[in-house]
Amino acid sequence: MKKRLLFKASILAGFLILSSSVQSADLNKRQSELKAIQAQINQQQSSLKDSSRQREKLISLLKRDEQAISSAAQKVNLTQASLSQVNSKLSELDVEKIQLDKRRTTQQKTLSKQLSSAYLAGNHDYSKMMLNQQNPATVERMLAYYQYLNNARIAAITNLKSTIEQLDTVKTQQVEEQQKLNALIIEQKQQAEQLNKEQSQRQQTLAQIQRTLTSKGAELEQMQIEEASLKRLIEQALLAAKDNPQMDGLAKKRGQLNWPTKGHLASKFGSRRSGQIRWKGVVIAAPEGRNITAVAPGTVIYADWLRGFGMVMVVDHGEGYMSLYGHAQALLIQPGETVQKGESIALVGSSGGQTESGLYFEIRHKGQAVNPAKYCR
């Protein structure tokens, strides 16, 4: 009996020892798995931080790229304006040259006829006319007539000389303007090459940024940051607007304003952008380099690069109204300058990390976004 009890006790003890050993091994296994999961989490967090830092560096690089593009595009725009002026001047000089050539031909014919008449009339010696004992009145009339003809010839010669001098001046101006034109063409070519170089660099930066936005969450976070940046800008603009003289605002111009550029609405006011984020303005799809005009008179209170919106201009119209123009290729007006309705203020672009060219356009009243379609035709 005692032997049986001892046997059972030993079996139970062995089972307990084995069970304890199995539990300990299982616990170690779970702890090991937990450590592996924790290591993966830490690695993911570290990767996210690295990705975020990399994205911030790339956005700073994008800013520099797009500012360089803006500078190059401004130079191209100014050169194009200069080319137009030079071509216009050359056209004016061509017209003037044609008119002077016609005048010279007419004057040469007139002088030729006068000289022919004088030759056919023969040489008249005034002393012989006096000694011929002709009627004094007749002699006086003849002298007056010949004096008139002589004055007419002198005037014709003087006019012809003046016309030839003017013609020479025009020809010299034409040569000078043509030289300017040739220099501007070379300059424009160099500027275009620089612009292409900057745009190529931007494309590389943009591709790298897109690789860091691999998830919808990261993209949404980026948009939220951009919206916060825009909110801060509007707040700063409102403070700046308080220092400006009062203007008429836009309340009386509802439905009368022209759109700032020609194109079609790619995104409407209030439409969904991503998640709960909605458009507070409109996106007008338009080709790069097209003119952007001010919708109403005002004062430029901001003209610089803004995260997510690229090259941005804000115009204060008074009475708490302001218009905002984003994704521009280049800004043509500096802060503090006044603009008139329809004046070119920027060029359409794709700055702010956009893949398609267009204009982001907002109208705000006392900081609140309003539908631009209610103000523009």
C-alpha cells in the first residue's frame, strides 16, 4: 500500500515538474515573440520618423527648386516683353523708313523737274537784262520770278537733305534694334535652358516626395499640415490688411468679376479633397505660363512660397475681402504694390508639388472662404 502511494506521488511530482517545465518554455517563447513584435514596432516608428524627416528635407528642397523656377520664369517673361517691344519698335521703324523713302523719291522728282525747267529756260545774266533797256517793271517781275524759282530749288534741296538724314538715322536705329533683338533671342534661349534645368530638378525632388507618401494616412497628414499652413497665412494676411487703406471690397461686385485665368474647373469649391478635407477654393486647369490677372483692384500683401500651394499671392481688396492665387509658376508683383483689375500678376504653374499645371484660386471675407463662383461670371 505504501509502495503504491509512493509510486503515485512520484508520478504526480514528475508530472508537475514536466508541466512546470512546459509552461516555462511556453512563457519564454511568448516573451521572445513579444520582444520580436516590440522590435518591429520600434523599427516601424523609427522608419516613420526617418521618412518624416526625409520628407521635410525634400519639401525644403522642393521649395528651393520652385523658387528657382519662379525666378527663371520671371526672367523669361521679362525677356519676352522686351522682345515684343523691340519687334514693335522695328515695325514702327520699317513703316517710317517706307514713308521716308517715298518722300525722298517725291522730293528728288520735284528737284529734278525744277532743274530741268531752269536748264530749258537758259542762263540769265541779271546785268544783261538791265543793259537791254527793257521795261523796268518787266525786269523787276523777271527778277522776282527767278528769285522765287531759286528759293524753291534751295528749299527742295534742303528738304531732300533733311529726308536723307532722317532716313540714315532710321537705318542706324534699325541696326541697333536688330542687334538688341539678336541679343535678347540668345538671352531667352539661355533662360529657357535654365528653366528646363530647374524644372527637371523639381521633377526628381517631386518623385522622391511621392515615394515617402506611400500610404493614404501619410497623404492625409500632409494635406492637414498644408491646410494649417494656409490658415496661418490667412491670419497673417488679415493682420497685414488692417494696416492698408480701406478699399471698396467685393460685396458690390458679386457675379461681375472675371475669372483670373482661362481654363476649366478641375475642382469645385466645397468638393471633397481627401477624407474630411474639402476644397476651400477652386482649381482651374490651365497650361503652364498662361497669365493670371487680378480679379479686382487691391494691394499685394503676400507673395512667396507656401507649403502645399507653391508660389502664392494674396491681394487685399478692402472691407475684409482678399483673393488668393496659388500653384503659380512665377509671381510678377511684389508685396506692397497695388494692382488694377485685369493686371497680370502671376503665371500659371504647378508649384507646391502638383503634377498638373493649374491655378488654385480662393476668395475670402474676414478670413472665411467663400465660393468664388458667386463673385466671378
